[in-house]
Amino acid sequence: MTPPRSPRRAPPRAKRSLPDPPLLFITDRHAARAPLISVVAEALAGGARWILVREKDLPDAEFTLLLATIQALAAPFGALVATSGRRELAAPLGIRAIHLPTSETGFPRRGPEDVWEGARIDDVHGTRAEVVAKSDVGGPYVPVSPLADDELWPATEAVAAARSALGANALVGCSCHAPRDVRIAAAAGADYATLSIIYPTTGKDHHGPLQGIEGLARVCRSTSMPVLALGGVRPDRVAACRGAGAAGVAVLGAVQRAERPADATRALIAAWHADAGGRGSDG
């Protein structure tokens, strides 16, 4: 017998605030120029206060040890440590933040045409996207169809399971690769989403089409849920991301491939705060 599904939308709840600064440092030991623990320690010294332990290819026992070690490193700084999925390993350690990968939310692999949902047809470029856009007879915008129950329930279930394991006040985010993913994440009750890819990147593990700054801005305008820009973010690109409405930025290589991870972290944070000062906004 098929078990009953959760309601298609999560019930309203107070959203958790993002860490300050809203710089999400995502670990990838394969990309790091030095041992990962050393890089994390430098990032914390440079001001990072939000660490996502990803390392999805590590066996459970090694992942648990790494998560506990980074949590111990982060504690003196008051930094928040998040786990990429694997809530059952994080819960006994007292982890109170989780980032849900697409394998848990059920988001499909997206193609180039998916980034244009809700865009003006006049702004659309690219052969496949033009076919999608110009097939719409209802107006000047690429059609935005209602979210279906079979799209919503996997993400709603995943968010609810995360909070059941880590606590009702756990910070829960979702990895998104298209405007529709962000809509689903918001309806499922997530606190935030990362949207990628914003800038071209050499990171081999980034999936999904290029959103660009225009796509980031369109998504941020369409939701009240905080959205973090991910993919190719460097200090000289932070202002554009914030100007597009991003609530923060997420980085991998910008810190891990840096010769001085602490300085790289400081530069990213300084760029974020500099733009805040220039706009007179707290983001």
C-alpha cells in the first residue's frame, strides 16, 4: 500500500535568518590546494561563518569524522556548520543546518531552456529557449505553469524530514538549477536556495545551465525566499550578484584554490559589505 504523501505545500513558518556574513563556503577536498581541514581553518580565520561540508563521495564513517572535526573548528568562531544531505549522520553531532541536494529534493536535471521560465520573450536568446518562448501564445513572457503535486512532494518530504532529524529551527536550504527549482523549494518550506550556475566555472561538479546575472535577478524578483548566487563567484563579481538581489553568495574554488584562503575569504566578505555600504542596504 502506498503511504500517504505530505501536503503539497509546507505550512507557513518563521524562516531562519542567514548567517552573517552570508557567505556560504562549500567544501571540496578534491579542489583544495592544501589539506581540507587547513583550508577550513584559514577560511574561518578570514571571517567565514557558514561552512557546508559536502564531500558526497566520502563513506559515512569518514564523513561523520570530518563533519565533527569541522564543527569543533567552527565552534570558537560561532560559525554555523551545515551538512550536505546525510541528516542521519549529522543529527547525533548536534548539527543544525542542512543543504539538500537534488538527489533528495527530486529536482530533475535542467536544460538551457529551463532558465527562461517567466522571462520576457524579447530577452530570450539561444535556439532551444527561443522555441520554448515563441510557442507561447498567451503573451510576451515564457509560460510559467503551476507546480504539480508530483513536483512538490519530494522536496516537501525532504525539508520536513530534515527538520524532524535536526530540529524544528534547523536552517534548511536547497540546491537549485532553474527558476522552477526555486519555486518548489520555497513552496516546500526551505529557508533559502542556492542558484547555479551564475558565471562560467571550471568546477567539474556543477550541473545545470548557465543562469547569468539576468537570470539571477529574475529569480530573486520572483520570490521572497533568500537566494544565494553560486558558480564562478569572485570578489569582483559580488557586487553584481548583490545588485541582482542575491541574499548572499556561495563559493567553492574561490577559497579552496586560493594560495591564501584566509585572504580570499576576507576579500569576498569585504566585497559584500562594500556593496552594502554603497547601496545603503542590509541585503
